Amino acid sequence: MEILGAPIGDAEFCRQFFASKHQAALALLSTINDLGCIDPQVALALLRLCSSFCKFAHIARTTPPHLILSSMEKFDIDVHRSFAEPTGCDVPDSAWRQAQLSLRRGGFGLRSLALHSPAAYIASLCGSGSVIPTPYLENAITHYNTCVPLSDSLSISGLVGHTPTQKKLSDAIEEMQFNSLLNSCSLADKARLLSVSSPHNSAWISVVPSSSLGLHLDPNEFQTAVKWWLGVNPSFSSDGNPMVCPLCPNCALDPLGYHCVTCKIESYGAWGPEASKAFSQVATRLAIRGNTPKAKIVAELYGRLSILLVNPPPSVAADSLKIMDSDVRSCFLKCFSIDLSEAAWCQSQLSLRFGDNHHLMNAVSLVCSSDAISPESAIESPPSQRSLSHKLDSLSFSNLYDLSSPANKARLLSASASLATSWVSVLPSGEPGTHFYPSEFCSAISWWLGLETTRASSCCLLCPEIALDLLGHHALSCGRGGDVVLRHNQLRDIFVDFCHKANLSVKVEAGSTLTPDLSRSRPADALVSNWSDGIPTAFDITVTSPLTPVSLLEASVTPGTAALLAERRKHQANDPKCHMLGWKCTPLVVESYGSWGSEARQICSHLASCLSFSLGIQKPKILVQMYGKLNIALVRCNARALLSRACNLV
């Protein structure tokens, strides 16, 4: 019978039980063989971790080994075959004996089930309680003693009060295997075996074969690496004659590939004591800094180095990344149906968060060498990926800025201001005000990247006497058609809605009176009576453009210039009347590309604090939502204005 996955019965029953499990395992081995034709590195990882000794470890620990020894030997033969087929070579006995060793002894971890089953059975019995002499235990000890040196042999009396682990017993078997293999080798093979069994040298075998992490080998490369690692002759032609190096016609290739891989470091990955000491120090620092076990860091460090040693990074990798970038660009073009210039593509690759630090001019005056890092500084103070990517973004922005016209410089500085790109990161959900029509979004993308928003020499459909500029400045500031008023009112309504949610008392279009020249004066788009200090505050919302002739030259050098000038104009126009009414005048100015003025940012920060207290939501999250809604309304209205002047939609 079977109890907890272990056969309980006579020798025949145990053999039949193992045979049924063996038959089921053959299907898995066959699948791994098929996978090996496509990806031998993944196939070997699955064979080592899922389908060799570990597949029957439980049976080996619970079944007397002499009862199923012949069946286990058949399974070892099947594992041998499954290893040979994916690696694409006829593995000789000496190479297979090496492959059966653990990784730390230069093997591939494909332990022999027949050889190590006595160690598993003895360790299991000793770990289950007191040692009781039985014929089964005696047979297992006898079998085990034939596989280890005399100094490591066991006896029943020696096991009383002593519980050896399976690892310790298997290590003794491997020690015997390794010494036996070493004694039967040539001088060159001895040097190879001692080198491949050095600490951490087999890390390239144990890494996860991931292409994205740079840990994957091409099938041909992996098969060649396995043959070379096992000392299987890769340098002889089919007729048995040595091949000549194609780069050194006068030099015949040696059987172990020494000529092919001669280098300043050992080709089998045995690192010198100074290098090992340095790696240990690096791992210690990283462990302290990242609160990660040192052993895990050491394994990853040697794994990455070893995979590079076995498979140096080919130049084609850079070409592959360029092809991937090209595919992303093609997809971008297809989605938005636009003709993307190099400058526009360079801008679209910048991070949305690039302007968050308010140091844009530092990026403009960036000197590449000042951001260079050395291996020593990287080890001493490991930089984050974000900081390194920000430096790359800064350099890309600087190059793009230097090659731009004054109008495009002003556009870039405004578009890269803090949270100006919040309209891009807003989740396009069913919530009102978060979704564009396709035509609006495509128009907004073209305008944002500085692409032509209209055909050359086209005139405004609402102002036939005025030619449209390519960056859309006239379309966004044209007083006809109601687009400017619609944009203003939408921004005002969003601001008022946030004030209501913050439990503030707000009145729309307050202070509306006729001036002596019969013009309408509205110093307050939104009047909040309980803003701060008990003084009613009049908020005047306005949209300005960094491309206006008055501010263009300065806006192309200093970010936020257009918003600052507009704030000054609003104060000059509204301060006298607000003072007369006992109000405080506060202009809320935003540039057409979403760069908000300094006073507007302070107001939004204070409003977010009120909302955080009222709604119980963190202030940074509210700020993102607030700027997102405001800027998406701004950009949508801009897109509609551009479309209404490019074709007759009004």
C-alpha cells in the first residue's frame, strides 16, 4: 500500500510503485527534451530543479534503497539522455560524472538517484527518532560505505546519539566522486576541474535565465558553454582532425578551448583572492544599505559576473535595443497619425516628472562630465535608477533645448514645468472631465510636441485676415468663437468645485460693475470670504501664452516668465478696486502649456491642505488630482480651439 506518498510492502511492490512514478516522470522529461531544442538553458534549469534527483527525493528518503536500486539506475540513464539531447552533444562518461556533481564542485547538480539514495534514507531514519538496527538500515549503510572514503564510513553504533544531515552525507559521496574523477584526468583536465569547482564559479548555471535581466544565453552559445565547461571537445571536426582558428590560421584549436578563451582572467570563472575580498566588501555594504542578506547579494553578484564571462555582451544587444526603440516610435506614430520629427520624439521620451524640481535652467546649463560616475563612487554610494535616469533626461532636454528656436525654447520650458504634464498621467476613466475625444487627443499631442498644428500659409477660419502660426499661438488666444471664454469658465468652475469640497464659502463673478468707459469689470472670478485671516480673497483666473511677443524672448530663457508678467498685470488692474472693496486680489495664472504661476501654486497648496483636512486624503494625492483636472480641461480646450480653426467645426 501507499502511505503519504511512500510505498509500504515487499520488494516487488516497491519496484512496481517506483516504476509507475518513473513512467509519469518520463512525460516530463520528454517535454523538457522538446523545450531543449528551443531553449537549452531553460531546459537545463527545469531538469536540475524539477525533474532529476529532487523528483524522487521523498521516495529515496522513505524507501530502502536496495529494494529499488535497479529502477533508480534506469531513471539516472533517462536523466542522462535528457541532459545530452538539449545540450546537443554525446556526453562521455567522464563529462556525465562531472555533470552529476553539485554546482559548487563544478557540476550541473544532476545528482545520481541510485548513488545518493542511501544518504537520503539514512538521514531520514536518523532524523525521525532513535536509531533502531534493522536489515534495511544495515543494507543502506553498507551501500553508503562503498561510495565514500574510509574516513567517512558509517556504522549503526556510530549513529546512536548522532543525527547526520542528508547534505553532509551527500557531500561525502561527492567528495569521493570528485577525487575519483580528478585522479583519472589528464593534467589539463585536472586544472580545468579545479578551476570550475572554485567558489561561486558555477553561478552562471544557477541564475534565472531571464533575457530582461541580461542572464539569458543564445541556444548555440549555451550548448557550446556546456561542452566547454565539461571538457567535451568542441574543437575537432567530424573527421577527428583538429580545427584551425579562423582568426589565427597558423594556430590549431586545442581540445579544451584554451586558445579561444585566453584572457587576463581565468576563463572558467575562478576569481582571485583580491577580487573575492573586494566582492565580499561590496556585498557587505549593499547588505547593510538594502537590508538584504549578504549571501543573496553574493549569489546575484557572482551570477551576473559569471554569465558575462561565459557570454560577453555582444554589440548586437545595442542594435536590438535600437530596434525596440524604433518599434515603440512606430507604434506612437500609428496611434496618433502624426509625422514625428526627431526633436518631437526626443521630447516625448522625457519623463513626465522631469520638471518637478523647479531647476530647469540647471538642466539647460548642464555639463555632462559633472554627472559622470566612477566604479569606486558607485560602490561607495550606489545611485538609484531614478537619479541616473534623471541625469539622462537632463542631458536630453539640454540637447533638445540648445537646438530649438526661441519659440520652441519657450514652449519646452513651459511644458516641462512642475505638474504641467499632469494631463498625460490622468487615468482616462469614465469620470467626467478625464477623457478626450480621439481627435482632441491627437491634436493635443501634436501641439504639445511642437509639431505643425496647421498647414503652412493657412488662415484662421474665424479671422480670415490672420495667418495661423505653426505652434498654434493664435488659435489659443483668438477672441472669436468663444474658445477663450469657454476655457476660462471651465477652469473657474473646477476651482470653485474644489473650494466647495473644502467647505469654503465661494461666490462666482463677484464685484461685477460698469466702469466709467462702460466696460465690465470683474475683479473676482471666485470670491472666497473665509479664505484666510478673515479677509475675503478675490481669485482672478487667466490663461496666458509664453509665445506672446511681449514675453517670448525672456520666456525662452527663464521658465515661468509669461505667468509672472500676467500676475503683475492683474495686480495693476485689480488691486485698486479690491482694496476699495476690502478684498485681497490673488491672480490664478496658468500658461497655455500648463505652467502655473507662483501665486497660483501657493493657492493650490493651501486649498489642498483644506481638502486634506476635510476629506481625510493625503495632500500630495489631492494636489495631483487637482492639477490633473485643471490641466486636462486646459489642454482639451486648447485642442478644441486648434481643431475649430483648422476645419469648419463651429
